[in-house]
Amino acid sequence: DGGITQSPKYLFRKEGQNVTLSCEQNLNHDAMYWYRQDPGQGLRLIYYSQIVNDFQKGDIAEGYSVSREKKESFPLTVTSAQKNPTAFYLCASSSPSGGEETQYFGPGTRLLVL
Amino acid sequence: SQQGEEDPQALSIQEGENATMNCSYKTSINNLQWYRQNSGRGLVHLILIRSNEREKHSGRLRVTLDTSKKSSSLLITASRAADTASYFCAIDNAGNNRKLIWGLGTSLAVNP
């Protein structure tokens, strides 16, 4: 089955700790995205990558880092610099055809701070 | 960043009724998309309407687009309890490096 997987489903972070959220896709999509979702605020873009070995900051990149070493994988690290990391994190991918862009989402990771 | 604005924020209806959600935006668009999110899950793409289209149907979904008013509406007919979810509009601004601009969502509750 093609799709996007995210792990873990729940993640707990201690103060001062870096944690990494996994996102893998087997859709052969070029572009991948990380969003943060807080209640009542919709989706906010953290980072996105249009091609392997390249990525750009989104609207709320501070306190986060990413890598894109493989087409299939786009891990997100939440660093200790992110002071309010509790949120639902969504990964998405896309491969626009005919200039149109639809995004396919993973099931999400909920990050909680201990 | 610019966001789509959706209204209402929350909508509660009875099964069998129609549900209408609206999305307004500020920029010119390439297309506008609607997505659905069940509680605690990822989003699922529902329907895409291009800037040169005015209306599109998919099953019980009907989407309209008025580019002069910079607004779109999503109509779900004959709603079911399983339609209970949050619905988001997303704007594809062609000059925006393939980023979608997201609305804040409408939370729909369909009561049996």
C-alpha cells in the first residue's frame, strides 16, 4: 500500500531534550512538508522540501530542524530551543501534476512535554 | 502569513440536513482545495477546484468558487454522522513555491 507513515504516534519530551519525529513516504513524491497544528489555529508550516538535499523554512521554523537525505524520508527534530513544543505534528507529501498540488498526509504525531 | 478564513468556526446539524462551509481568501489563486480531518488524524484531500471553474461535484460534495468575491463554499448534502470532522480550505497560490495557504477550519458535528 502506498502512503505516508509517521512515528511514533505519541512522543514525550523532557525539558532540554531534542526529539526526532519520523516521516516516510513510498509515493515517490518529490515534495515533503512538516506542519504544526494547535487547537483553533489550523496548520502552520514548519519546513518544506521540494527535492532531496534541499529544504526551506516555513512560517514557524525556529526551534526545529530537518534533513532530506533520501527522497522517502523527511525527519523533523524538535530542539530544546522550541519552548512550547506541545502540539500535533503532521507530515505531508505532494507531487504536482499539471501544475496542481494536492497534499497527502500522514496520521500525525502528538508531542507532549513532561 | 496570509491565511484563508473559514466560517462558521463550528457547525452542528442533524443527520440528513445539508452543511455549508465558507472560505474567503485574499490573494489570486491557481486552485482552491478542501480537506477533511477526523479527530486526531491526518488530513484527507476531498476536492480541488481550479480558478477557471465555478462549481464542482464529488458524490455528496458540492464546491463553488467565486473569484470576484475571493470566496468558496463547500456543501455536504444529506449529512451522516460519519461526516463529523473538521474541514479545511487550502489555497494554491501559484507563485508561492508550492506551499498551500490553510484556513483555520470549520468543525462539523452531525448528530444522529
